[in-house]
Amino acid sequence: MNATVSLFTEIPETLHESLKIYLDAHPDWDENRILTAALSLFLLQNGESDRSCARVYLETLFQHS
């Protein structure tokens, strides 16, 4: 992942609570890593066939902190 762009977004409180629970149980992950994996997977599943999306998804999944 060469360049990054910062995003500011609002999510439902229930999602945020689930995210906090997940992060507490998985200390190797952080909010940025989860959102990057989720967004790249969404794009892959919904017609974005660009290989760079697949690369970002796989790199995010298998990165080590």
C-alpha cells in the first residue's frame, strides 16, 4: 500500500461497540486495518475487478504488527 487517504465517517453505535469488542479480543488489529480489509473485500465482492483491490485486501489480512 503506497499512498493512504484519511477518511472521517460516522457508523452506527452498535457497529462501533462490536468493533471495540473485536479489537479487545484481537490486539494485532486496529480500526484502520479492519476498515481497509472490509472496504477492499466489499469492492471485490461487488464488481471491482482491479487487482490492486485484491492485493490491498490480502496484504491487510496477512500483515503482522
